[in-house]
Amino acid sequence: MPVFSSLSGTVIRCFKRVEAFADWITGAAGPFFVFFCWVLIGSGGILFFDVVARDLNIFALLVLSPILILVPLNLYTHYYLVTHVPPGHPAPRASGPDRNVKWIIHDPKSIWSAERWGFRRRVRLPLSQGAAGDTGYSRNGGQGEAGRRVKRCRKCDGPKPERTHHCSVCKRCVLQMDHHCPWINNCVGLHNQRHFVLFMAWLSLACLVLCTLGFQRFIDTFRYSAEWPAYSPQLAFTMIWVLAAAIGFAVGVLCAWHLYMVSKGETSIESHDNDYLANKAKREGLIYLNPYDLGRRRNLELFFNIGLGG
């Protein structure tokens, strides 16, 4: 048995090393993914205006001008934002003997404050009424109750509020983490998920516009006798059109899936957990309710920052 125990320990350590190496590769390759994505969407825009837009008459240009202006503007803007806006991290880990107290953010208006995450401020009790150090934040509040502090992360030992997860690539905890995306070299979290979804939506629309308006020119690339008025090579436009068709479909499906999860008030990580809990509750004759689900319409209003309280 000691032999099997030693072998199993070796296998587990090997898997952990492989996982750590994969995380390192993902983080190291992130800038190259971002550069490649900029090249793709930039080339698509150049080829569209060089090949497709030159075939449009004045009337078509006037009718399509809102699309021709808004689509590239929003596409490039939201990709820049999703790659530069931090996803949101808990307050830095404090050090020293009073590290637990320093974890608590005392400004109730701060995004990092405990009130913003479902906790309520408790009153410091004199030593005659409660034990020393019996201060903090509690779900229930009230005096004399055992306080429930923000959890610690077992990996970075920092504060871990509700819906926070540790990213093994970024080596930090992320607020309302959805996933780590190498195409943006960043995590998708509380502060940049909206830009991520909007980028996918505008990218899908841009691919649809390019494939629809450029379909005839795509057919012309296979007719060597056809006149090619553009400066760009035919092969380049053929490749971009095929990539736009494939990427537009894939990203469109992914965008629809993210909007569906947003409408349910959950992230990609929470979706798996909620499905498991819902099935478990169903087997026991119970109904599982997502505590963060405020209704489809309200969830979307809060996500896109529209409506009352958005």
C-alpha cells in the first residue's frame, strides 16, 4: 500500500505541474492572442472598405452609413476596453497582527465595501459585553451575534467575497469571475463583462455585414476572368470572408449563451454549480432558487446599466 500511495502522490504532483505549465503558457501567450486579434479585426475593416464599400452607390452608402460607422467604432472601442479595464479584484491583503480588521473596507460607498456584497456593519461591543475582536460584518447583524467575516482565499490568502474566484492564470482573485479569456489576455469579471459581451455582439454583427455585402465579391475571387478593382489581393479577401463566416457564427452562439446566463443572473462558473444544485434539489423534491436572479428583465437592465437603478 505505501507503494500505491507514493505512486498516486507522484501522479497528482505531475498533474499539478502540467496544470501550472498550461496556466503559464496561457498567460505568456496572452499578448500574442491580443495582437493577432487586432490584426484580424483591423484587416477585416480595411478589406471591407477597400473591396466591399467601393461597390456601394451613393444611395446605399447613405442608407448604410449608420452601420458602416457604428459597427467598426463600437467593435474597436469595446475590444480596447475589455483588454484594458480590470475585471475587479478584492481589496489587497493586509499584513500584521490586525490583518483581519484591515480587510474590512470602512467606506460603505466603496465597491469593495462589505455592504455592497450583502454584509451589514456591526457595532463594536465593549469588552464587558462581548469578546475582544468580536467586530466585523455579519449577514444577520445585531449585537452579540457571532460575526461572519469575508472568507479568505486558500490560494492567495486574500479576502474572497461572494461570487469571487481565484484565477490560476492571473494569480489573483476576481470579483464575479466568469472565466479567463486568452483572446483579451484578461479575466472576464464584474467590471469588464459588459464590454466582453458587447464586443462579441458587435463582432458578430460586423462579420454578418461583411459576409452579406461581400458575398458577390467572394464569388468573384473564384472567377479569375472577373475584374478585381480593389488594391487588396483576392486571396486575402477570400481568407477574411471565410474567417468572418466561421468566427461570426461561433462568436454569435457564444454571445447568445452569455446573454442567456446574464438573464438568469449567473456566470459561467455559477452555471455549472446552479445546474448541479437544481438537479440535486429536484431529486429531493425541492426547488432551487438562484439568490442572485432578480428576473430576466431586471438582470439584463442591471447588466447593461439601463432602467431604474441601472
